[in-house]
Amino acid sequence: MPTKSVIVGSAVGLHARPAALISEAAGELDSEVTIGMPGGDPVDASSALMIMTLGAAKGDTVEVSGDNEADVDTIAAMVEKDLDA
């Protein structure tokens, strides 16, 4: 399963707006993608509420995983951006 470690880029972390944008994009993908804190349980990237439960702040490292490497790269790139700008 492809996994990519990325640093959260949004100033507010993975909170409401960034989580909503990420979950919307993940919901449109053909495969399931998860996001998790290292050592923690991953959550479904297509659920904004589940993403927010991670409590990931700006600068935190999260792991994005899934069955399709291109989909993992897509969501990982979004996590790295400041989506609250």
C-alpha cells in the first residue's frame, strides 16, 4: 500500500475548511485514501469530520495511504498546501 509522509501546510492545520476541501477531493477518487498521525489509527480521507479528529496542526507530519499511488499523491499534495488562505 503506497504511503507518503507529508507536513501539514494549512495555518489552521487540518481543521474545518482544509478538511472539507480534502474530503471532497478524496470522495471523487476511484480508490480509498486514509490520513493518519504516525503511530495512530488512520481515518478515511473522504470524511471531513474524521480528518478533524486527528487534531493535526500546521507543521505536523501525517501519513497519507491508499491503494492507488496517484490518488495518495493527490491528497498528500493538498495536505501540504495552505488550504485556508
